[in-house]
Amino acid sequence: PRHLVSIDDVSIEEMHALFAQADRFAASPRTFADTCPGFISASLFYEPSTRTRLSFESAMLRLGGGVLTAAEMTSSSVVKGESLADTIRVVGGGYADVIVLRHPSEGAARLAAEFAPVPVINAGDGSLEHPTQTLCDLYNLHVERGRIEGLDVVLAGDLKYSRTVHSFAFALARFGANIVCVPQPGFELPEYLVERLHEEFGVEPIRADARRLGDLAANSDAVYLTPQKPHQLSLFTDARGWEVQQVDAVYMTRPQTERYSGNEMSATQYLRLEKRAMAAESLRDAVVMHPLPRRDEISADVDADPRSIYFKQAARGVPIRMAILGWLLGRIDLGVERPAPMPA
Ligand code: CP
């Protein structure tokens, strides 16, 4: 079966086709119940979730399928010591036609895919990846901006532990978008990811003078990661003199405190997006995104700003996940040839 473990598992052509399909679902969500009748998805969540789990279950129900969901995996046989591999074999061996898995261990979804006779969808594995959140985020850029190629996107907050950011940064680079990292101090993008961006896209991290991002970047050493030609940078002047005026999106992230050790917690200086920061000229036309849940890294008085799209962003999780489920279950033909496997 075809799995969705990493954002690398989906080609750019497939992503565009998924967005087009999601557009159709979003326009008329109650009219596609004949897409997956008789199909069942299983939600196996070893970590809490509101959006990913409920939007997947809503998506499956809207497609005419059914859902199996354990309230918490702690109420399953995991507490008796059953391995993930055994659980996957059992659930995929007749109970469900697709497995949506969230797990605290990095690589858990890849392992599950090795044992599953049905598609496995990674709904977040530790700090590693959250590919369907990235497809949702990219879909939001597609809807709000009409394109992803060449956009200037600020990634702000905890860039070290946010699996959402890790999948998103890589996908943005593949689309040829420009990334401006504005990390909370000490929580920069992991080195392995920066190296991959360098190896695959020739991206060079460049220290940036981010003063024009105003309050948002006041405490941060901003860095550009751009796979694009310098003239497409559009925010602030950097060490090479590239002149930038506007950003297209600001993507805030929550401090992933559940993954911090004690020392990291005390060293953390949270970045916050407050109403006054929205007055920065460089953010004039930017949409503000957040995968949610948030704590206080976006203050509540930003919610009413028309540039704040994070609740729309969460709502769009349903049509894009309808497209993902229909595709992996073989009920939607994306019309894209699957690339030939790489020679061993
Ligand atoms: N964005 C996201 O993954 O939210 P949940 O943890 O609620 O699923």
C-alpha cells in the first residue's frame, strides 16, 4: 500500500492534485459520501490531539466511511505491553482500511508502515514530522495566496522541536519558497534539516537583519533559508544587501514544552505576536498562520485581524484530509503518474 509517513512521500504534482481535489471538497463537503462507503479508518493516537484526529475522522465520515477510535491508546492493550508492530498488524489485518497514527517516538510511523497491510498516515511522530499538517498548511497558502512558489514565509517560535515546522520547511524549499527563520533563542531549526536543505536545494543559511519585522524579531537572530534567487527575497536588507519589502505569511509555533528538558525550559524566551507587532510595514499583507493549539504566542487581540487565518487554517484540515484519505484508499485518482522507484 501507499503510505504517507514523510512529506517526501508526496510529489509536488501530487500535492497540486490534492489541493485541487480539496477545493472541490471544500466547495461542497456534504456531497461526497459515495467516495469511500464501507471503508474504515482507525485512529491510533498515542499522544493527545484535537485537530488532526477530529479532522481526519470528520473527513472519513464525510466521504461515507466509518471510523474506529480508541479514546486514548492507554485504554488499549498497549498498557499490557503490546508492541506497536503487533498493534498495527492486528488493526490493519481486517479491522481498518487505513491507519492514522500519532506517536511520541520519532520513526514510529515508518516502523508501522513496514508492518501494515493497509496505508499508514503519520499524524505526528515525536519531533520528526507531521506531513498532513504540512499539506494543510500548504493548502492554506494555495487558497490564500494562489501559489506557493516564490512566497516569503516567516517561521517563528520553537523551530527545534516543532515537527510541523520540520515538514513545512522542507516542503516550502521544494516549492521554491523563501524561508525566514525567526526562532526563539536557542530553538533554531535542527542542524540535520539545514544540512538537508543545503544538500538538496543548495540553500545557504544567511544571518539576516530582521529589524523590519519589528517586535516579532526583536529577540531573535533571524536567518534566511532561501532556495530561490536573491532578487526574490522581499523582506529586509541582509548581509548581502538583498532588499526585501514584504512577507507573505508568518507561521507562529507553540513552545513544545512537553519535549523540553528542565534547562531548556528556563533558557526559553518565548516569542509573542502581539497586536502592535502587526503594525510592521513588512507584515502589511502577510497572513498569520499557526498549526494550533496555541498558548499565548499569539495574543488574543490578534484574532480579529483579517490577516489572522489560523482558525480557517484548521477548518481546511477537513477537505485536504478528505483528499488524502480518498487518494490513499484508491478511491480518488489524482491523475498523476507515480514516479518510478529509485534503483537499489
Ligand atoms: N495541529 C495539530 O496537530 O493539532 P492537534 O495536536 O490538536 O492534532
